[in-house]
Amino acid sequence: MLVVDGGGNNNDTETYYRATPGGIERVGGTPPTRPRSGGIGATYEAFTNWLGWHEQEAGKTMSLASYGDAGHYLAPLFDVVDTHVHGRLTRTPAPGVADLAERTGVDFGPYGSRGEHELGINAAAYVQNQTERALCALAEQTIASTGLGNLCFTGGVALNCVAADKIRRLNAVTGYFAPPASSDRGQALGCALYAWHRLTGELPRRPLSSDYFGRDYTSEEIEQALRRDPRSGLVERRRTPFTWRRESDIARTAAQMIADGKIIGWFQGGELGPRALGARSILADPRTTASSDALNQRIKHREPFRPFASAILADHASTWFDLDMTNPFMLLAPPVRPDHADKIAGVVHVDGTARVQTVDPATAPAYGALIEHFHQLTGVPVVLNTSYNDREPIVETPAHALATLQACDLDAACVGEYLVERS
């Protein structure tokens, strides 16, 4: 078990453990005398801040990296000695990058360039490449130290799906797993499982194939919001007329709308972690870039260099992607098979990869049925998937879903069994 975080307890930013039927044993990690600023996660956060974003927006740096030249800066950013990581930064966030530039004479471009300056784009590619190299070395050293090839990778850095895909391909890795809420959000699960172990003596064994831990909403609760009942918590930032009706097969209806080029909200309960996995998603047609362009311009208002994710029926994943395992939590970004890339142009990144979620209809019946219907209509077992929000937290309630539908240019929303259309 390899944990890589931005700032764990007692400077435990990189630690590793041996997990066996006898329990979980901490084997080692970076010594607490090394400052947090020298860690992998803290360094990535610092570069993200230097590029003009909040430290928690590291996904933007990861997306931008594909457009840059990682070889433009040649000096190593990390030293990995055994299982100890020593980064070059001496402080964080952005001032640490400025200090590094002054000490080394390297120009990372102006502060706050946000993808608008070539040197900043190269800096994103540099920190991504150096992070991948350090993580791969750390994973190999961890496996060598424990003698265990099955790797569990967690901590906030495990959300870097590009680096994670490099790790799981290492020859030393015989099995790979990362939990969906691998950042600090996952402490809720960890504390619950630890308490179970302390109270019962049992080491919990719960295969985690689903992330749908959020609460469901009843038809009565959904209709309360649809009728604009104040008790639903509906706060309409922009009041727009809409019509609604109950559908006998909401998945089939949604699939047809997506195939017709509509962009829809899809609200079917809740999930844990930062990824939208088909419970609170915005869905669109992946076959051309028209949908992704419209999403960026009309609805999500995101930076144009950021790709949208894909969701594919699990049985088809290896045919469309270089992926030989399930990836239900969207924590890997494998290459798209070249002979299929032009069929899903809306979700293929500039480097030929795609952040992908494999969907098992047995685990996600409504979501799986939607993709199956879309496959029957188009021959493509993939939909474009992004989080159901617009520059705000992901929607949590039916009222939030309706408010976001009205506030942005979504064509419709499927809330439970109800189809809601802007009129």
C-alpha cells in the first residue's frame, strides 16, 4: 500500500504499508525531518498555484501538461532514495516555485499564466513528468521492500489518473487498485473500517466495486422540487420555465436525446469522492467535438485545454482503450485504441488518452442501461460524462439539479424517473 498525499499527519506525505491477512503494518516512508514542501503532492500543488490556480485544482495542471514539452526543463525535481522522496522545493505554494526558479536560473514563465504562456505550459508538462518518474520509482521500491506485487495506491496524488496509468503498467505491479475517494475525503471510510476492526477484531473484507454511497431521493421528494415547493430547498438563481413528466424508461429516453445531440443532466442518487460516476453527471454524445465544445462554451465554462471523461460498458473497454482491467472509479487515463479514436473524438485528449470509467450494468443498472441503449442507437458503447455542476460544487439534491438546469444551457435533466425539459 503506497500513500502519497499533499500533507499527511506528521509530514507523512509518502508512506508505505504491508497489508496481509494478519493486518496492515506501516513499513516506512519519508522521514518527518524532511519538510512537507519536498513532497510529491506539495510540489504539484505549488506548481498548480504558480500557474494561477488554487492548489486543489491540480487536475488543470495535469490536463495542461499534455500540451507542453516535458524536456524543456532538464533538472530533476525529485530524488528517490530507497523509499524516501526529496524534492527540490523548500517552501510552498507559488513562492516555492519562484524560489526554485531563482536558485536554478530556470524560467517557468510568468506567475498566473493559466495556460496562456508557452513556458507555463512546459512547466506543467515538467512537473507532471517528474511526478510520474518519482511515483514509478517509489512504487518499484515499495514492492521490492514488501515483496508484494499487488499495489494499492491512495492519497490525493492517486487522483492523478495519468500518473496512475503509468504505475499500473510497471512490470513489478501484478495487481493494482485505488479507492475512489483516495484523497482526504476517504478518511470517512477509513475511520469506519478501523472502528469496525477495533470493536470486532475482524479485518473487514469488502470488495469495492461500486462508489454509489450517496443517498437516494424518493419520487415524493423529487416532485416536491419539480413543483417548486420551498420545502425542497430549491433556490433558483435564474427562473426558467420547464415542463416535466414521468418516463417509463428514463434510460432509453436519455440515450435517444444524447444520440440526437442533446446535453442532459443525469441525477440518480449519489456517489463518494471527486469523480462524477453516473449518479450526478452531465452526459453528451462523444462521437464528435461538437458536444465537448458546446459543454465548454455554454455550460461548464471551463478552460478549453481540459478534456471530458468517457464512460464505457465494461465488456467493451479493452476494445476501445488500452485497458486490461476494470476502472469503475475513473482513476486511470489509458490510451485510446487508434482505430477507435475518431469514433469518440469528443473525449480523446490531445495526447491520445482518455480518462475512462468502466460501467458494469449490474452495479449501475440505470446508467448501464442508458449506455447500452446509446450503443444500440449509434454503435458506440461510450458516452461523454462530466460532473453535474457549473463553477460550483457538484449537485447534491433534486432541487440543486433543477436549479443548475435553469442556470445553464442544459437541454434537459433526468432526475430519477422524471424528464425535465426547458420550455
